[in-house]
Amino acid sequence: MRWTRLLMPLVCGPLSVLTGCSRNTPPPEVAEAALDRCIDGLSPRDVRPSHLRWLDIAGTPYAPSFRDDRFYHHTGRSRVRLQWVSSGPTFTGVLTATRLKPNFAYQMKLFGRSPVASRETVPDRQRGPLDWASYQLGRLGRWSAGPARTNLVTERAKGSDAGDGTAAGYILFDSFITDSHGNARKPFALDSSYHVLWREGRRTRHRTDGRIVRHAVMQGSWGYCQEPTVDAGTVGVFAEKEEPRPRPGHIVLPEGAYDVLLNITEESFHDNQKQPREYGGLWAEVLEEEVSFTVER
């Protein structure tokens, strides 16, 4: 494993771990010591305004003045900083979010940068390293069909979905919840594959899902109407295991070089499914950046 010193101080917020204790997750002081380099301000994807969510995890709408379609465009006000290890047993590092949406849940994903020709044949690592990495993510996670990545399919879907060279692999491996100021700090180590996040009470948690994390929602002036801080109670959130993948804590990335995309996606909690809700959102992929690392043991 290659080690370098930290490049600049972290902006620290509370830690929200939705996946429970992981056998590969290092303690924060170890993760910080192993940081290789950082990205300050991930580039926003072009998303439909209707896909953005303007409700916090408790379902409370943000103030009208806060609902800006260009919220994630880099202004210096908000940012997501990623620091990670260049080489190790899995993808490991620390994500620090500043001034994102308050009391809000975000998914952390890795996306392949190239579609695969077939799910039945492993791409040649030397001739097509992007294809190889994409295949490994899809094999352990899911497949995204089409350049817009809106039609997400699994291996249980019809074979043509990922066999025509248009589907790339991706894996939802972790998530975080911001505090009342939109800040969060999340050490991570990829060892799990999830489908989506749920609020407690909307779906029964299965024993193989991630553990329930209860987040105290404090609704202050940031994002809400200009009123004194309100204690809105506690909301439980957990991650649903991706079937038929191994249970959380048992995903193992094959050894090799990964040149992929780190993606931050808003969690919509199915609020726009069956009975659409205003401002409920539709899993908007809001921040994304290229990352490269090598898995070696």
C-alpha cells in the first residue's frame, strides 16, 4: 500500500454510517493517514430539475428560496471532497461534504466508464481496462442501461439488457446523511453492495440489509424557513442489500486497476413512486468525478 501525507485540513462534520461495522473499514485515524490525494469539488452532472429532491429525510420541504436547480454547481459555497488510497485491498478513503442539503441522504456509487459487450465473458484486462473494471462493478453490483443511466437493470432481467454493448456496471457501496448545516464526514471501505436506501417504516428491514441508523433531524435556518432551530424527531434509515450479491461486509473486488467514476446520488426514498409527492425527487445523480485505484492484497 502506498502512503502519502494529508494535503490539507478536513472540514469535519458528524459521521453517519448506514452500513454498520465492516470488516474492511479502517478506523478514521488509519484512513486519514493513508490518504493519497484529493478532489475538491466534484463536477455536477446535468440532471433534470424534476429529478432533484427538495425534501429532507423526514419529508419536510425546504424553503422556496433554497430550491435552486443549480444547487450543485460549484460556487465555493458547497463542495464534496474525496480523499482515497491509491493502492490497497479495496477502495478506501474519506469523503467530506460541506454545505450540501441539510438532513439529507446521499448514495455513494462507483460507475464503470465503459459499457460491456456481454455479461457472460470477462473482458480482457490488458486490451480493455475500462471494460474490465466496468464488468467487475456490474458483476458485484448492478447494470445501468443507456447513456442517461436511467433504466437500471439487474442480472435477473432479460439477457439483452446488458449484452448489446450499452450497459455499464455500477455498485452502490455506501451512503451518508448530512447534519443540519449540510455537512458530513464519512470514512469508507468498499465491501458491500446495496440496492437503495429506505426510511424505517416504509419497508421491513431484512436481516441481510444494512443496520438501521437513526438520525436526529434538527431543522435550522440553513435550507428551511428563517425560524429558530426545530427538533423534528429521529428518522431511521437503512440500506437494502442488492440481490443476489453477498451480504454486506463480504463483497471483494478482484485484484486489478480500476479507472472508474465516483458518483453521489440523491436518495429519493421512492417518494415519487406509485403516489408521487411534490419535490420528492427521482434519484438525481448530482456529483461525479473520475477516480483511479488499484486493488492488491
